[in-house]
Amino acid sequence: MEKLIIYAVVSYLIGSMNPAAVFGRIKNKDLRRAGTGNLGATNAHLVLGRAYGAAVMLIDMGKGFICTRLGASVSAITPASGMITGTFAVVGHIFPFYMGFRGGKGLAAFGGMVLAFDPYIFAILLPVCIGLMLLTDRAVTMPYAGAVLFPIACAAFGYGIRCTLFAAAAGALVAARNFGNLKKAAEGRDTRIREYLKGTKPPNRF
């Protein structure tokens, strides 16, 4: 238990390391004051360029992945330990203490957690979430679909109540952080995903 607590704290600290903020500083850009104002991969792409956006996404996913595997190393019998540390990585990404608890929206770190916890669930959820996003033509569909479907998948795969609850908690954090985007979509103020992919409109309203 003591080791798990230590790993949870370490996971929060790892999660709080924000590559978008680092790259923004390197390029003399404050991403919290440019583009969407979010410290994540999408805004890094918009403000800094595609390569930076891809790098931020991979690093953020890596944080969730590494921290989940770190927790899983505590006990191969209890998969909930990996879910706990993965959730703390998501918390750190969304609420970094050194940036006034204002970080990213958590989707990439959440995705890395899912991948590390069960690659089969990830392989199922990723195309489903992307498909739903394209079907609805709303970018905000993806984080909400993942937040809802991950705990359902954990229960369906027989991981038990503790894993399901932590999956739901991590999903709820991502959903709450993306509520602003959901509100924009409801008001019709978001850029449609097909327009974003085609580049027919400036993708600056996510």
C-alpha cells in the first residue's frame, strides 16, 4: 500500500509535466493566451504547427501509459493499482500544481492510460470513438465517448468494481474538463471536425 501511495504521487507529478507549455516557451508562445487557450495537442498543433502537436500528443499519451504501468508493477494480481496511478496521471495533467491547477483537457493522458491498462480495450474504443466523432462531426464527441465507454468496457471485460469505478472517475475528469467544448458545440460555436480536417475554415474554436 505504501508503494502504491508513493507511485500515485509520482504519477501526479509526471502527469503535471506539460510538453505543450514547454514547447510554447521554446517558441516564445503562451498557449494559454493563444489559439484555444488550452495546453494540449490540438492547440499546440494550431499555434506551433503539426509536428509540435504530434509530439505533445505522444508525450501526453506516454505519461498516462508509463504511470499506469508503474502502478501495475505493484501487483500483477490487482489490476486496479495500475488504474489508480493512471488516474493520478490524468489528474496531474488536468490540474498541475505549478500552473495554478490549469492544465490540459486530459484526453491524450487518458488514452495512454487505457492503452497501458488493456490494449484490447484500447483497440476497440479508439476506432469506435473516432467513428462517433466523424459521424457526429463534433470533436467533443471523442472525449465524451471515451469517458463513457471505458468504464463500460472494464465491466464487460470482467475487471471488477474497483477498476470500473476508477475508470469512471478518470472518465468523469476528462468529461468535466471538456464541458466548455460541449457547451460550444451545443451553441453551434465549435468548428466541425470535417472542416478542421479539410482546412476549409480556421480551426480555432475547439
